[in-house]
Amino acid sequence: MDNQQTLTKYLLAFIAGLKHGGVKQAVISSGSRSTPLSVLVARDPEIKHYIDIDERSAGFFALGLAKQSQQPVALVCTSGSAAANYFPAVCEAEATNLPLIVLTTDRPAELQAVGAPQAMDQVKLYGSHVKAARELALPEAGPTMEAYSHWQGFTMVAQASQLPKGPVQVNIPLREPLLPDLTVPSSAPAPTKLIPNQRRADLRPLAALLGQNGLIIVGEERTPAEAEQLLSLAERLNWPIIGDPLTNLATGRRSANYLHQADLIFQGTVPLPAVILRFGRLPVTKSVAQWLGKHRLPTILVEAGQQFKDQLHTSNYLLDMTVSEFIASVEQLPLTPVSGDWLGKWQLRQRLAASLLEEEITGQGLNHSSAITALMATLKNTDLFVANSNAIRLLDRLAKASNRGVRVYGNRGVNGIDGLNSTAAGICARSDRPLTMLIGDLAFFHDLTGLAMIYRYQLPVNIVLLNNNGGGIFSFLPQHQLPAADFQLLFKTPQNLDFTAVASLYHLDYCQPTTLEAFTTELTKTAPRLIEVEDQQSGPVKVWQHLLAQYQQQERELND
Amino acid sequence: MDNQQTLTKYLLAFIAGLKHGGVKQAVISSGSRSTPLSVLVARDPEIKHYIDIDERSAGFFALGLAKQSQQPVALVCTSGSAAANYFPAVCEAEATNLPLIVLTTDRPAELQAVGAPQAMDQVKLYGSHVKAARELALPEAGPTMEAYSHWQGFTMVAQASQLPKGPVQVNIPLREPLLPDLTVPSSAPAPTKLIPNQRRADLRPLAALLGQNGLIIVGEERTPAEAEQLLSLAERLNWPIIGDPLTNLATGRRSANYLHQADLIFQGTVPLPAVILRFGRLPVTKSVAQWLGKHRLPTILVEAGQQFKDQLHTSNYLLDMTVSEFIASVEQLPLTPVSGDWLGKWQLRQRLAASLLEEEITGQGLNHSSAITALMATLKNTDLFVANSNAIRLLDRLAKASNRGVRVYGNRGVNGIDGLNSTAAGICARSDRPLTMLIGDLAFFHDLTGLAMIYRYQLPVNIVLLNNNGGGIFSFLPQHQLPAADFQLLFKTPQNLDFTAVASLYHLDYCQPTTLEAFTTELTKTAPRLIEVEDQQSGPVKVWQHLLAQYQQQERELND
């Protein structure tokens, strides 16, 4: 594909997103850099355009259009001071809650901050006076980036239109040649529809979708009550449901619909659903994200607060609702559960995965993999805080569903290994029951000062320290293919710490069990204590690779 | 009052605001600058506090508390790099939607940017990673500033708690002495209660308030449909209702409950309501704002989108609802309209004001004051765009209610005199009927290039240009007491423009009527045209001052 085609398809997808968001009017101030956007907007039969040479005037003219229609209105200008002329109208739109969609075209990175003509820093140009400001990536070819471009157009208009309404900015760097290819037919991703959280949100359009073979994918931390509602929903629809440990789907009651070895199952071949019903962001399970990205299936995303967090850009319906609001609304719909064959195919895979895992772990002795399965089989009526990096991934891969009253927490917002001891302490301080923390040595070391709170407030926290002397997660990742010296220096990062000193500094009871039996006994003792379990960085990798090979081989023989 | 007392009362009001917003937990990292806040928070029996020396750990500990409780949690630290240590937890709270209330104390302005110890720029320290960032003013004594401080505490917590939840920052500069006065009793403004826009918002607590003698005050632009709903509500409650021209209360049907000379009436003595029901921001009518500020009456504020725009900081109930959502909810309440005596007292004043205005204007010939009354008596089935500065104030003061199908628009967000011609053109381009613009010469000149759109798209816009050769509004304001040379240079600002040249540049028909009859005839002619009406800057001032003196004298004789 040539540059003009790439540019054109990318911008057409963006404009389709604007229209799906509700843009029907645009005010264009012509200029060179904005040429392709101006031409494509002006030629769009579904957008009424106006031309205004003076951007300051154009901003206010668009404000008048928005004031009269109460609809979002797009503004298009070239790079440089042109965009600054919109500022007065942006301020007025902010104060009167009018949805101006300010599209400032810009020069690409290589022409920034080098004295190129008509180039200035346009990123977040209007500061806190817009509801959102974003820079679009340079045009790229292919369905992934066109879906991205469409999503930016759609979500920025949706944000501007959400109460209280207001202006938004999208800065759009474009590279020459600036002429669009006018022979490219206008085709765009399927429309996305936002269903806001209103008193009488109409979910009837979803009834047909929910009557087909579907899959529920749950992300983000969920309370046990939400988890129970989600399991019941899966049972009502007769659909399989997956979600990582933080969703607490695995730790309430057992449900035949819940697949607790999703990371294995989605590395095999799975039956193709007609529809995906997602709650919140994606689970930690990487193979699920990759599978979704490959198949791009029709998707309903339920996410309270209109945050538009769909990293795949594939949602067709965005429902601004909490889990319980969604469940209450669905209960009003006439639904026929799908045939049990659909669920059966998934359960077949779940049984295979579970039995292979059982075989794999049995008789291993104490290591990081067996510690995880033992942990989940032992803990009862307690909170479990699971650290980022290896800990949560091992738990996601190796833990079986249990119904022992464990509630799982983590810090999966930006997934840092910072502040984990402190977060666990804060949770335990507020709850009225003991907490077990599962954490690797690097993360534990990173927030050493956080242990002071456990001592100061005598919090009943038991720490299971998965010590592999460094960054074990990188043994699972492509970085392990680096030359050994680089890998050791930057990723394996051994700290060679004696954790008995840490225990003594913060008055923690310390132990280092060497057998599975000793380990499980320590788990049930009075907190606060530090339970250190050693393993090689390569240990869990070998276990997982063997298990995966076994599964993929035997799954082929499943007779669907 | 000494400094310690002032500081203490001010911070106690702020802390009361935090608690009214829902704060029940706080994590304090001690330090010098934060002393008064730390001590007062730690001594508050309704706030459970934790002490954590390391602010990075404290941030994550608070995150854990918020994660477990789903409640807002306050963080208190001293000035300098302490606040920067919260940043990792702020980022995690942003991504996982947890309401951290980050209170960073700071040095006052005179110690900023001069190399004072532990001082750095803490304003908007966390950039776009908090939902809102605000700096509290230095402590001041008195109920106005304590209400302000309380409002900041309350609204910042409310913003953090609104879906999607997230962190906020309040930067709190404090001046020495930093010790609070521990003998000051904890008393604070009456609680503010936020009623969010939920499916089953319970308005029953309002029923008692709505059964008393009340007054409805409407602000912001309202559609004719909203205006009709608001008039009906006033009639149902048997309450008076006021609102400036943009509310369109004056331009739909006539209602005996609507007071169309509020600026006169509120400069006399008015009966004291038991409750104020406000919709949106305050109207343009300054005497109403001053009267409200003086009496600080129990107030219900209806404002969709939780924007907290109460410049008086007096709202006791904040209802996140549109006008129609509120009306629909109130219809469910059992209400008994108050006795007609209440409304009668107001109608007496309205009749006096209306008859004095009639007397004042009659026989004046054409000037800016008589042009306004003639305009509203002449326009029919048209839009009216009213410019800022003098134009809207004259319209608010002198226009009588009419039922001639006029819809009024303006730009009252940040009230600029910029972009008004363009906004009017945008409104007219989108509507299917003619528009009349009422504008002064400075505002008209400021957006001269905006006229191009009227010509280009042949928009039916008639411009009534109130020309007084400069900034007439300042003749109403204290600036006119400045030495004559300063006033002339900076405020009277004569431009000495020949507007026939403007008309010819933009192909507008031009006229300058000299009688009221000629003026009204021009109003009904085909647009686009420029109708220039000249007056002295002091002209409307004399009219208004005479009218006001008449009203205040005769109002004293009213027998309530």
C-alpha cells in the first residue's frame, strides 16, 4: 500500500469514529498540513461542513453550532499558531459544557523542535481547559491501526459528549505527501455504540447477541459478591466464563462454567464464540489477549464510568454500567440459554488442563510452582494479596478454583512492583481478618520500608516470599534470549539479600521451609511472619513449558 | 482573631468538608509545614488515622485502605519532595479508580521560587494523573472564607468519589505560626449532601423543604422546553421564579410567577424565603447574587454533571440531575403548595417595578434603553443573540416578559466580548430561522472577521449595534471614579469607527434610525443588516439610576 492510501484509510477510519460518536457538523480552516483531513471531512456526505478562514472565528462559529444543536462539532485546522486561535472558544466551551472536537493537525516528530516552519508544541495545547487531549499516532496500514484510529475518533467524541459535556483536543501529526487518495472507498470498522448509564437504558438490541454461543471474559479486581453475580450470569446463559485470580471467580463457590486454566486452554485451539461479553479491562492471562486480538470477535464491553479501556479497540457495544446494574438490566431481557454442547466443548478442555496440571505438580517437592498450588489448597477465610510480575502469573496459571473463602487483591492498575508491601498492609489494616501476601524478592525489596506499618500496627500479614534472587519473570520473556552478560546485568538482577536481616529489622517471625508439608504448616501459623521459599529463576519456566507441551499434544486428540 | 485561631477555624471547616464528602480514614506522614493539618486530622474522632513516615509507602498504604473499603482516603504530607513520593500510588489509584485525597501542604507565595527550604512548585504536581487539582487559598477569618474552605474539602472528595473514581490533589499553603489553637471548638458549616444521578435517587428529604416559602433562581442558557418546565414547577409550588434573559423564562408563555424585573426588586427589601431552589450557575443579575451572599439561605442546587458551580458555597443539597429529571422526580413527591400570600408579596413588587419602568421609558425617544424595550416588544418568532458586557445587562434590567416566540442565546461561560459575531452566525447557520444580535460597539469590533461567515453563508442575521463609542459598561462600574484621563485611556476606550465601512466590507445593509418608530421598522426588514443606534456612555446609567431611585422610594410604601 502506498503512503497516500495508508494515510487515507487511516483518516477515513478516524472520521468514521467521529461519526459513530455523533459528529454531524464540522468547521474547517484550511491550511497545508490539514489538507487530507480537510478534504476527507469536506467530502463526507454525512458531515455538514463550513469553511472559516479565521480560526478564532471558526472556534466560536462551531460553538454556535454546538449551542444550537447540542451536538458535537468538529474543528479542523493546520499546524502552528492556527490551533492557538481556538483557545478563546475552547475556554467558552469548557465553561458552557459544549462538545467541541478540536482536531489540530501537526508536523511529525522529525520536524518538531528543530525550527521547521509552522511547527510548535501542540500536545495538550489547551492545558486543563479540555476534558481530554490525545495525540494520534502517525498513519499506519492494517486493520489493527485502523481500528485504533477509529477508536480514537469515537472515544474522544464520546468523552466530549458525556455529562458534563465539554471540548476535547486530538492532535494529528501527518507526514507528506499530504494529498489523500480519493479512489479509496470509504469503509470503516463496524460501528461502536455507547449505551450510557441512564434511568431507562435500553438493552433490547443485546438480546439477540446474548442468545448465541458466547464467552464471558472478566478483568479487574472484583468483589466476591460481583464474582458470584458473574458466575450466575454465565450459568443463566450457559456460557463459559474466564477471569484471572483478581476477579475472585475462582475463590468463591465452584461453578462448572468457570475455566480456571485459561492460560493453557487458550494456547490450544478453542471453539470460536459468536460473541464476547467483557467486563472491564483484560485479565492478566496473555494468551487470552493474543487470541482476542487475532479473532476480533463481536464484543460487548461492560465498564462503569465510560473509561473506554479496550486495548483491542474491538468493542461494538460499550455499556456504562456496574456489574450489578448490568445483571439487573439483563434480567429484564427474554433470553434462551444456548445448548449445553457449547459449554461442553470448553469443559472438555478444562478437565484435560486440570488433570495434566495435577500430574505435573504431584511429587515435585517444594518449589515456586508447587508452593502456589499448595497455597490455594491451604488458605481459608483469609485475604490474599498477590504481587505483580511472576507471582500473579504463576497464580493465574497454576491455581485451581477453590471455595474456601479466600478473597484475592492485587495492584493491577499500572502493574508496578512498587508499594506492594504497603498496599497489602493497608488492606489488612482496614479488613477484620488475616492476609497472606504472595510476592517475589525484587518486589519485596522495593518496598522494604512498607513493612514498618505491619510492625507498627501489628497487622496479621503472612508473607510468602518467592525468592529466586532477581527478576524471574524475564526468564519467561524474550529478554532471556539476550547475551548472558546483558541479561544478568539488567534483567536477572540478583540482589543477594539475606532476608533474615529484614525479618529481624521489622520484627517478623522468619522461616524457610524445605518441604511442601512444612510450607503448608507455616501458612497456618500466627502472623506476622516471613515464609521464604527458594527456587531457580528457570524453575517455573521448565514446569510451565513441560505442562504446555503436554496440553497442546493431548488437546489435539480431543474429539469435539 | 489571632492567626492561630484563623488557621484552626479555616482548617476545621476544610476537614468538615472532607468528612461531609465521605472521608473516614487518613494516612499522615508528619513534617513541619503540615503540622496544623496533621494535628487536627489526627485529633478528629470521626477520622481513623494511620502514621507512616515514608510518603511513598503511605501512598500505597492509603491505596490499600481505599481498595478494601472503596471509600475516599486522605493523605497528609509536608512540603517539598515529600509530595513527589506519593506519585507512584497516585498513578496506581488513577488506573484502578481509587479515591485518594492527596493533601500536600505548602509554603505561602512569599516563600515560593526564592530558594526557601523545602519549597518547590507543588501546583498541579501530578499533572493529568489526578481527576482534579486545586490550591487552597491561605487561611482567612470569617464565614465566607470558612464556607469556601468547607466547599473545597467537600467538592474535591465528591469529585474523587464520582464514577470513574480516582485521586485528587489539594495543595494547601500555610503560613507560620504552624501550631493550631486546640481550644477552638469544632464547628463547621451545615453539611452539604450530594444526590448523585442514580436510577433510584431518593428525593424524599427534599419534600419538607419544598413545602415552605421558597424562591426559584434559574441560571445558564435554558431551552424553551426547560423554561416551560421550570415555570410549571414554580406554579405547582406557588413560588416566585427569577432568571436572566438567557433562561428563556421571559420569552415563552407569560406566567404570574415569573419576576421579570429582578434587578430592581432585589435592590429593595424583599420577603425572606425559607429555602432557595437553584438551577445551575447564578443569573447575570448582580443584585440577586449580592442578596444571596448576604442572607446565605438553605439552598438546593440542581446541576447535571456534578460540576459544583456554587460561587456562594452555600448549597445544602447538590442534585446531579437535568431539569427534566428533577421535575420528573419531584412529581413523585407529596407536595402541598404554600399559601398565595407568599407569591402575592412578590407580585406587588413586580407590578410596581413594571409600571415605573413603563413610565421611565415612555417618551424617551430612541436611545439604548428604549431600544431594548422596543426590541423585545417587536421581535417575533426569531432567535436573539445577546452580547456580553452592557447588552445583556440592559436586556436583563429593561426587557419585559413577552410571549412572542423569541429564543435567547448568549456566551455566558466566561463572559468574553470575543467571538460573539461568530457564535451568533453559528447559531443561525444551524437553526432554521432568522436571528437578531444585540451587541455593543467594542464587542462587535473585536470579532469583525466573524462577519465573513454571515456574508459567505448568507445568514439571516440582523445586527442591532448599540454604539456608544467605547466600553460603556464601565460607566456602571466603580472604574468611572478613576481620574478622567485614566478612565478615558483604559476603560472608555473610544474607537471612533465608521461602521458604514464595516457594513460595506461585509455586504451588510446599513441603517442608523433616529426615532423609535424607524428603529422598530428596521427590525422587521430582511436580514442581513446592520442597525446602528447611538447613545452616550452615560445615557443608560442615568435612566437606570433614576428608575432605581423611584423604585426604592415607592417600594418602602408598599404594604406587605
